[in-house]
Amino acid sequence: YTSHESLALERENIYFKGWACVAVGGQLPEPGDVLPVSVAGAPILIIRDRERRLRAYHNVCRHRGTHLATEFTRKQRVLVCPYHGWTYDLTGRLIGVPDFEGVENFPRGEMGLREVELETWESFLFVRLRAVGPGLLELLEEIPARVAGSRIDEMQWVARRDYVIECNWKVYVDNYVEGYHVPIVHPSLMREIDYSRYRTIPARYSSLQDAPIRTGTEAGRTYRPSDAQGEMLYYWIFPNLMLNLHPDNLSTNLILPLGPTRTLTIFEWYAHDLDRAGQRERIEEVVRLSDEIQQEDIAICEAVQRGLGSRAYHRGRYSPRRENGLHHFHLLWQEWMRREGGAERA
């Protein structure tokens, strides 16, 4: 939770071998749209080519390693390196090399951009840097069928907020995958849910926290159960994606390590029928409550990180009833870190 060496191994064994959610397809609506993203420090380009196909490449010029793009751009015809002008088409092929006439032993046809495996589910884009482990649908398991009725791909984007937290990425995941802290840390959330029926259900590569919504019409409440959904569904998908599915909206949380004790969490909110009267005001209240809960999580995660540095702390025990999701995450971490000798090197 504190070492650069452990984080380096996690990048290789977990983030680079697993499916990392990096973007939403709606962020690149037109051919030539180019979006730079990062997977645990590895720079990646997401591109929609002229045939409207989404592609992913390492965001590195094959000449001297310069990043080809540093911000989202629209309707590009080619990719031009800002250092020496090497030019690539949208399929990654090298098509322009200034002042290279007469260079020997230069396999130009082999010097295109290195492609990265990309898959989609609903509107979400996932990349995998190394083809090791389960395919994307195997990773997701029953989630697509379970959430099909929510019509996620028809939801409209509402807002995004980035939070930089002074804690290890696993501290944040540890906190997310258990509801044990909810009665103490999240009083507003406690008013929304029936905590006595709150349960965590692990699957192979994910876990679900099923939080039934309270009935009644008390003042100050944000959520009511609908005919189709009577609970809040909090999915964690190994290693870094959270889906918070409520009766009338979805928020996603993407976890990206910035260092051993610093983490970026990217929140985005989606909803149906934003043009309906009162809907935007309603979703603004949802975002406000979500931000309140996030600020509480930030404070507790940063406190945990400080405590982990104490000489007095070794390790705690799991609550079988409330921390089975935490235990499940730790078992997956151990499994993936052991692949190809990861644990032995650690």
C-alpha cells in the first residue's frame, strides 16, 4: 500500500493484463476524433477511424517516443508527431517520414503505431495491453443481463468530476467493496437504504452490493424505489471500474493509480430523459448527494492511508458478514499478482 515496487508489479500484472475501462464511446462521435487516455501510467490513444471503427494505440511515436496527442481533438485526418513530423493515418500506418531518403535497414511498413486490444460493452470502452486472462464478456459475467433493463446505452452524459485522493488505489477499492462503514461514514446514504438487508454478492471477477431502497416519503430523501428497480446496485469490476446503478440514473467511477499513495478517481453521471421537465434539477440533486458521499470517502481513505504508515499497524480481520467483498478483492489481487511470477518478485 506504500511502495513503488508493489505499484510497478500491479501495473504489469493487474492493470496491463486486465481490462481497464478508459472511456465512453460517446466521447468520440465522429470519424477522426482522437482521445488520449492513460492506463496506470501507460499513454493510450483512442481513435474513431474513417469507417467509424474505434481503435486503440500506444500514444507513442515510433521515432523518438513523443506523445502524439495530449488532449482531445476533433475530426483529424492524420496523426502528426509534434516533434519531427512523422505522420500516421487513422489505422496506425506510417505514411510520412520527412528527410529519411536513403536510410538503409528501415522497415517502414513495420513502423506503424502499436495497436492495443479494445472491446466495448454498452457505451464503455475497455483496453487490454497484454492478452492474458479472461475476455471482456467473461470478466463481466452476468452483469450485462442483469442491467439490460436499465438501457444504459441510451442514457445521456450529465457530468464529470475528477478527484485526486492521497491514498493507494487499493485503499479506495477496499473502501468501495464493503458497506461496513456506511452507518458511520455516510449518514445521508443511510437515510436512503435499508441497511438491515444490505448484502454483498461476489462473482468470479466482480462483486455486487445490493442496497434495498427504503420505502416511505420522508423529507430530505433523494431516492424512491421504482416498479423496475427497488435497490441501488453497486458493481465493482476487477480491477478499476465501479457502476452505481440507481432506478433513474447511473454513475461510474474509474480508479487510476497516480503513485503509491495517490489515486485519481473519475466520476461520471448518466441519465435518461434530460429534456423532461424537472429532470435536470433532479439529477443535479443526485450529483450533489454523490459528491457529498465521495467527500466522506476521500476523508476516510486518506485517514486510512496515514494509518497504514504507522509502526503500530500490521493487519486487521475481516467481518464475515460485511467484508466478504473486501476478502474477494484481496483474493483476486493475490491471484493476478502471482501470474507469471509476480508474487515471487514482490
